[in-house]
Amino acid sequence: RPAFSVSPDGRAAALAIRRADIASDSYCFGIALVPLDGNGAMRLLDVGGSFIPATNDIRGMSAIESGVPLVLAPLWSRDGRAIYYLRRDHGVTQVWRADLAGRASAVTSLKSDARSLEWAADGTTLLIGTRPALPAAEAAIDREGRDGYHFDARFWTLSEGRPRPRAPLPEAVLLLDSANGPV
């Protein structure tokens, strides 16, 4: 997957950047706009959020974090005036929108992570991949943990010390009309 996308007019690229901050043992995240003609400096349109890990279903378990970041290029609107991307805040990944002036805001308020983002063929509808059953499955495991876990095939000991929800969990694709906003 590419880590950047080029504007409809071919003048700029948008990319998600992450930079290690050694002092705080964390990362700085942002959405950058880079002119492709070599004139002008890179501009940050949004800064913030936290690490979005890539996840996989492995050995019958759902959403095992791989330890590497999810690589997903920001998407340009058809008119080139806005960029859509994933951003993680307070433990949940949402779809965000930034205009070229740097005004950024969340456009979704999902209860489960947005896992993928792409344009539908019409160029105005965003397709948002999510797993709405995952938070409830993880909450059930939390409740089970109050009395102790039964060590069974739901454990991936290389990953964490608690069981994982069983795979497969259903995936959903939500539609977001970029002009009107409702999911």
C-alpha cells in the first residue's frame, strides 16, 4: 500500500507522518501536505492522535496487534479541498477531515475502530471498514477476567496475557457521504 496520495491536480501529496519522541518514549503524529514542484515547504494540516497498530486474525483469534503501524494513505476529496484519514484518540480510531487551511475535525464517532478507508466508485462516498462486534467481545473477556481466565485456544501468549475474541467477527462497511456527512 502506498503511504501517500497525490492531489487531483497533481500539485501536492498528502502523507501521514510519525516521528519518534525519545524524551517522552512516544510518537508525534501528523498529516503533512508536500508541494510536488519543489517550491515551498511541507505543511502540517493536523497534529495529534496516537499509534494505530495493524491487526490480523491469527489462529482463530481476532484483532491481534502486529506491533507495526497501520499504513494507510490519506485520501483527497474529488475537488482537492480536503483530505480524509484515520486518527486514533482515546483508544478509538475515527475518520478525520482536514481542509488545506489546516482546520481538522473528526467526521465519525464510531464505537469500534475504523480499520480501513477508501472512496466508492462515485468519488463522493467514503467506505469505512469496521468491526462493530469487537468492543462487545473484548468487554465480555474483561468481565470473564474478574473471576480469572480459562487458559484455552483464545490465548496468543506472544501478544498479551489475556484471551482474544474468537475469529471470525463480522466486518461492516459504513458509508459516509462526504458532502452531507451522516454515516
